Amino acid sequence: RLLELQRNSILTEEEKKQWIDLYVNAFKKTRLFGQIATPELIKYANEIRPVGWRADGIGNGYHMNVLYPARAEELSEIWKKAPVSCESFWWLGEWQRQGWDIDGIIEKTLEWHISSFNAKSLPIPNEWQEKIKYWNSRMGYHYALDYFKCPELACSGDELSFELGIENTGVAPIYNEIPLKLRLVNGETSYIFDT
């Protein structure tokens, strides 16, 4: 309804901002998104707290090549603090039937630092399984252990120090504070430490 009112210019800029204030302040513990159709309102919301952007109709040539690129560029810094989410135009089977460029769609959304994709719960074409696995392996954050250093031997009562390197192989950061935990196991005994 709000977008309909905006398109018809019934709301003033000040009224639009009042709606955004209500939205952002009413859901303090919820990850919020704004439609890419209104980048100026997403930027305004980000003055209050991190709000991501969402694009419906991904895959459609007009959306991918005409409508969304300039808006994504305008919001190009948002992904650093809030996620980017996309929803499919039609579904992947229809993309294949229409001859759409799945590789180009994947690469474009990865350039936009996509964190999630709604494929509308329909099957993925068998021929595209590996492409979608690749997409999933890059979408959002994917932390992998790069190295781990620790003493080879420790006696009871010794202080242990560990050093580890983590690599993010995804295209976006983690947005929630989730502690990395280390678990040490010795026979039947197990210890868990927050890092």
C-alpha cells in the first residue's frame, strides 16, 4: 500500500520519512529490508540503523539490466552493514525454459553482495544443480578455517593460547554477533571456549 501511495505521489517526502521512522523503530530486534524501488528511503532508514535492500523479480532481463543496476549502485555500500536479499521472477525452471542466462544472473547478484535468494520453493532444473551449488557457496558469508596454531603438548594447569585464521569465501559479512566457539576434547572430557 505504501509503495502504491508513493507511486501516486500522495505522500509527501516528510510523510514517507515518518512511515520509515515507524517501521525502523517498531522492529528493533528484526533484520529489516527496504525495496530497491525506493533507494532514497533505504538510505534514509540507514541513518537510523542498518537496513538492507531487497529486489523482487531477479532474473528478468529488464530488472537485471535496466531497472536494478543504477539502484544497486546507489545502494552500493549498504551490504557492508545489512544484507541484500532477492526473489525470483517466476521460478528457476521457467528461467531455463525462457533461455535466461543463469551464469550472468548469478554473477550480477554476487556483485551486489547477495545474502539470500527466494526461489519460490520450486525444483531446480537438474542441469543447473552445480551452478546453484556454486551460487549458494558464495552467497552471504561462508567462513572457512585458514590455519590453526596451538601447542603440541600441554600439562594440567598450563595456560594454552591458540591462533587461528578465518577466511570468508562468501560475498557478504556476517551481520549478527555469533561467537566462534572452540571445543577441546580429551577422551570423555570436553571444554568449550568462546573466542
